[in-house]
Amino acid sequence: METAGRSSCLLLIAWGLISLSGCMSRGNPVEPGGGEYTAEFPPEGSLWGSVAVVNKYQERMQDKGGVIVTIEGTPRSTISSFSGFWEFTGLPEGEYTITWTKPGFGYSRKVGIQYPGAGSVHGPKAQISEIPDFSIGGLMDSSGTDAVYVKGTITGEPTPISFARLYLGRSPTVSYLANNHDTSFARQLFVPPGDGTTSSQSDGDDGMALPRSFTLLLQGDELRGAGFARGSVVYLIGYSDSPQAQSYVDPQTKKRFYTTINMAPSNVLRVIVP
């Protein structure tokens, strides 16, 4: 009897260790992009996923928390954890549109997400990128026989890799709004080092930052390929944009909408298609 009792105790201890090992292995599931979620394992009946956060230097941030995740057309929203994990539970079957937002960052938007109403479903991957803290302006046309040379200035501090997004249309009311332009082009800004970065002050005050200059090229065949006829008038406006530009296709206009531009616009420039 004593031997049987000892055997039973040993079996119970072994079973307890196995159960504890199983619980520990399930505690924090591995993210698709590496690392671990800090939240519990996604329960049945949930739509879940992760969001990446990228700063203006194109670096993936370790802290991916504080991103507001919203299901459009419903009161449902949640906030991502430090690791970027988010989840919704108790959703009925349907097709959903989800947005990811955070102050200072361009938002991400995913349309047509299908949820069957049961099970644990991994939602789409998402990324938000920091909006540039510089703007462009002073656009001038210096066109040639086969191209348009757009000259302008940068106000603020661009990062080593900076971009401008140019929107083109047939009306002087051209803007980033879907109905106010025909097409857009992204161009990297190459700013010569030391090109007017400071001004000298005769009264001993610290130097003031001055706008830096740039030149962007739009080829004639590029413009004609976008539907602008040779010799036609085109209006152009520019915004600074993130190297990690985020965008989605608007279901109604079928145009691509960029969410990472700095909303401070340049002046509107009138050009003739070469």
C-alpha cells in the first residue's frame, strides 16, 4: 500500500509538470514578424493581428503601442499593445474595413476584410509611417524641350532620404484629394549639402535656417503617358511624403490615396507639357 501511494504521488507530480509546461508554451504566441505578443493567446471568435510602426528615418520602432485600430462603420475600436498586437472579439460574420491611426503618423486602411463569424482569424498586416516634418514650396518651372524641371525649396529639416509627391491635374484647384487631380508622381529630393542651410547675422545672433533648394524632373513622355497631351496646360502641387509611403485604393474613385504626406501644400505651378 505504501509503495502504491508513493507511485501515485510521483504520477501526480509528473502530470503537474507537463501541464505547467503546456501553459507556458502557449502564453505568448510568436508574431508573424518576430518577437512575442504581450497579450493573451487570441481566443476563439476573434479577429486579430499586428501593426508595425516606422519613424521618419525608416527605422522600425520597438514600441508599437498606442495605435488606435478601428472598424469603420461600427463603434468598435481597440489600441495596440507595446508589441503591436490588437484583437476584436465577438464580431458577427461580415466584410469589414479597418483603419490604424496614431498622432504624427499616416494612417493605414484595409478594405474588404472577410470574417466568418467564428474561429480565430489573423487579420491583414498593417504599417503606419511617421509624417515628414518639413514642407516644400516656391515651385518654379524651368522647362526644356523634352522635360519639365520643377525647382523649389524645402522648409524644415528633411531626413537623409526624403521624398516629394507631386499631384497633377487640369484645374488650378489641384490638390491631393481624389477628385482634384488626375495623377501623382513621387520624387526623391536631392538637397546639396550646405546649400543655404544657415544665414549669417551681423549683430551676433545665431544663424537662421534658410530653405534649401531642389530640382525635380518630369519627362515629357511620362506626362503624355499619364494622359496629358503635348502642349496642354497642367497644374501641379507638391507635398513632402514619407520614404515608407502608405496608401490604399479608394473604392469609389479607384484612385490611390496616400496617407503619409505632410498636409502643408506648396504653391500651385502651371506648366506646359513638352
